[in-house]
Amino acid sequence: MTFYFDSLHDFIYMDGHGLFVWLCYVMTIVVFGGLFILSWMKKSAFIRKQAQVIRREQQ
């Protein structure tokens, strides 16, 4: 089996492009993480609001 990189340093540095590559990975993870958290918070708020509406209608 052949590896493109000879060492961990070469893998991280990526012939001078490592900073750009790793920043792209980090930004992607941050954006997807933010979307996940925002969606989860909105879903929770929607469920709470619907529970309030149901309780109000039952009275």
C-alpha cells in the first residue's frame, strides 16, 4: 500500500496548502454544526409552542 504523504508533518502541511485546506474543513464543520444546533433549537421551540397551544385549547 502506498501513501501520498511521508510523514504527519507532510500531511498537515500539504505542500504549502495545508492552512487553506484545514481552514476549509474547520469552516465546514462550524457551518454544519451551527445549522444543526439552530435547527434543533427551532424544533424545540416549535414543540414547546405547540404544547402550549394544545394546553390552552384543552381548557
